[in-house]
Amino acid sequence: MAWSRRAYQEFAALSASGEAGVRVLTGMNAARCLVENPFGAGGPERVRRCGRHELPDGYVDGYRFAAPVIDMPVYLAYLTQRLWRAGVRIELATLRSLAEVSGEAPIVVNCSGLGARELVPDSALYGVRGELVVMTNPGIGEFFAEIGEVSGEMVYIYPHSGTVVLGGIAQEDEDPAHRAAVTDAIIDRCLAVEPRLAAAEIIEYRVGVRPVRPQVRLELEHRHGLAVIHNYGHGGAGVSMSWGCATEVADLAARVGI
């Protein structure tokens, strides 16, 4: 998808900055069944099919490649700083209708995620709960992610300089409370792939609700005297499509004229 390709290019460029929390690492996508190259044309360069001896127990196919890995707290702080340096004013407020911002700006970009269900309103949105475990990094330098016919219980391991993020789940549920049984199972699944995690310590749990929609909504709409550009419904792929979607939003705004 063009959005993902654009985001990949931007993250690869950001990895050179040293301040964005983005590093290009080598790693593996592995499957418990035979799978074709999941990237197709336009994916990471130098994708190589794994030999059986490289795969963890229980996996029969996989691919090795290099890709950007993002430390999200660092990356979000970096984006916030970029906004401030660009002169953007950040305000926290609650909107119950897009009509409330009529007259505030010539263009409104609606990136309200799951909140768009009530704000727009858009009944096609629903929440999918995710949970992660952040642990100290015992020396892991490569990422791992399970692909193929994966259920709501996934396996992925993303290392950062001092931490490693373990996941995960995808449940149609909007309860943001931490569940010990869920995170215990995540750790067990990841330990089966990477035994060095036995020496790691838990730092924190992260729980979030992803805004899922049958199709991402990225389009221009005129309402309440506003030009509204909707950009929501990315589910768990928001980061991997982010810069591609942002570029399209900017193109739409330019056509409207600011």
C-alpha cells in the first residue's frame, strides 16, 4: 500500500536523526505455516527467506529483513517538539460536535480515532483492545513478529536500547484495564521464542483500544461551513501508515487552499 511505503521511507530517514526514537534493526517475521513474501513489491529491501534452522520451535516459515523499529514514548515526544518548534499551539479540549469549531479555522483535520464514532458520528467504528508488556532488555538486538494465520493472541518482540516491548493481543473489547492473565500469557509466548527474556524485569504494562473500521476513512467533506478532512479508523496499523496518510491529508488541504 502506498501509505505504508511512504511511512517506511520517512521512518528510515528519521532513524538517522538519533533523536526520534527510530532505529533500523534486522529481524524476522515467522509463521506456523508456509507463507509467501508478505511484503510483495515496494516492501523492505533485501528480504530473505529463512532456513529451517533459523526458525524458533513451532515455526515452519519466515523472512529476515531490516526495518525501522520505533520507541513510541520517545517518538511521540519528538513529534511534540517538532510541532512546538513549528509554532503549533496545542490545546486540550472536549468536542461533542464538529460544529463547535466552525469559524475557528478554514480546514479541520479530524484524527479523533475511536472518538469519531460520536463526533462525526460514524457507527462503522469499533474498538479492539491491545495490551503490551515492557521489560528491561537482556541484550536482544533483533525484532521478531509472528505472521500468517494469527489469532487474537500474537507474538512479537521489539527491542529498544534499554527496553524490549512484548506483545500482544487483539480483542474486540474497549476495557482499558490491565489483565494479569493476559500479560502472563504474552510473556510465556515470547519466552518460548526468546529464552533470554527470563532474565528481564517487567517495567510496565501498556493497554490501549485501537480504532478499527472496515476501511480507513481518509477523505474531504464539507459540513457546518467547514472543510473537514477525516483521517481515522487505522486500527493497529496507524503508525505503519501514518506518514503516508499525513501526506495525503496535506495534499487534500493544499487543494482546498489554506
